[in-house]
Amino acid sequence: MITREQLINQVEEEVRLVKHLATKVQTHHLQYRPAPKMRTVLETLQYLSVCGIAGLKAGLSSNPELIAAYSEQAKQVTLESFPAAIDRSLNELKEIVAAHTDEELLKKQVKLPWGITHTLAYTIINTTVRFLTAYRMQLFLYLKSAGVSELNTMNCWGGRDSMPPT
């Protein structure tokens, strides 16, 4: 069984990795999109700023309209404000976890707006962790596709630049 500390640590790690990748975005990358009808780099950052919390909060409150509210909030995120925006989502998640006992994390049922019901702990793994990981990968691939050739596996999975050869 995963502990609450491990759960929070995993989300913190995903946020750290995303923030590292965001440092590789330059202004000229923001409007890049690999193909029509795909998000731009900026839209991906905006989505990342709320995707880890919006569905979870909507499910906990039984208010699917919260997703639209978070989506509107995300539209205000810029490259410069992104780190603070994703940190706000992380802090909201930490508050949710802190407000629930271990038993509640393991037994409380959360019905997500798209109809799936899981325990609170599993919902955090199945939404927050999964979405942050998936869209981190999307950001990484967008940046590679946009010509940020120095990015490699270490940037994506280690959250740091490669060490120069010795």
C-alpha cells in the first residue's frame, strides 16, 4: 500500500519534472503545435497548470462545472506565471490529502465527472499522477519536435540536464 507521503512525493516529483521542462520553453516555442487541432506549447502548459487538480476537485465536490472554471483560470497562465500556477494546484492537492484520514483516502468514494468511481487515493493516482505524467511527456515531445535538440531522457525523467561527458 502506498502511504500519503509517497503519494504526495510522487505528485511533487511530477510537478518538479514539468517545471524543469518549462524552463526549456522559449517565447518562440509558445505558439508551436505539431499539427492542426493539437494544443500549442502554451496551451499544454496552461492545461498542465490545472489538469492535476480540476477533475479531482470536481469529483470531490460533485460539481463538474469546476472543470470549466479551472479551464478558464488556466487560460490566464503565461510562461512566466506557469511555475506559480502549477504550485497552486499542488498545494490544493496537499490540502485535500491533509484534510482526509488514511482510512478516508483508502475508502472514500469519488465519482469523477466522466462517470468513473474510485477511492480517493486511487483517484489521485488515476487522475493527478497520470495526467501530469502524460502531459509532461507531451510537453517533452512538443519541445523536441519544436527543435529543442539538447533535451534528452534525463530532462524528461530526471528533471535535469545531462551531465557533460568526463
